[in-house]
Amino acid sequence: MYDKFRLFIRESVEKVFESNNVNEENLEEERISNIDAAEKVKNKENFIGSHTYGEDLGGLEKMYVAYSYGEQHPLYMFYKGDWYHNMDDYTLESGEVNIWTKKHLRHLKPGNTNPRTNKWLQNTISRFKKVNGIGDNSHTDLEPGEK
């Protein structure tokens, strides 16, 4: 039933875009649930979830990162044949731990991973981007509380 409903919505939206001459190539990626995104992470596929996204950095198939809210908090990273996860909590400016990021970590888990600090993950990603001439991520970051 759910799949039929999604198909109906998708077809309806496409008809509206066609009648208004909107080019689908310019549309943003379709958001998926974070539970559904787990398969995308395992397969190292780009996705946008609910306050999460994953991307093959630079499209080089050398480093894949799934983020919670954005570059400030990578959740999972695949690099040189190994998966890593962020063992640090995402602490808000108020000092409170972001409970949603803990859920993101559970929902997107690709399998066995090696724990690393947020700083280690960010430094590894930064070095990779610098060496490969990669600027900003293709996806947009958000702060907790933003939509």
C-alpha cells in the first residue's frame, strides 16, 4: 500500500512539473527515511534523509561519508576498505547532547565499524578533500532544529 501511495504522489508531482515546464534534472534528490537510508550507506550511495545525508566525496569512489546534520558531525566513513563510526556525541551549543544524532547513528549503521573521534574523522575527511581538490560537499548542511 505504501509503495502504491508513493508512486501515486510521484506521478502526480511529475504531471504538475511537466505542465509547468519544470526540468526534473534541476530538482533536489528525493528525501528518504533514515531507516531506508541504511541500505544506501551500506552500498555507499548518495542520499538525503531526515537531517542526514551521505555522499561519495568528489564522486571518486574513494571515500564515502554519511553525516548527521552536516560536516560538523560525520556519522560513518568508508575509506581504504574500512568503515569507521563517530564515537563522540554531537553536543549542542547549550551543552546538551543531541539525541537525534544518536538515533541517526543507530538507523544508518552499515555493519561492523571501527570507532573514531569526531576530530579524527573530520581531519581525515579534510586531508582527503585537500589532496583530491574537493571543495564543498554536494549536499547542504543544517544545524539541529532547522528544516
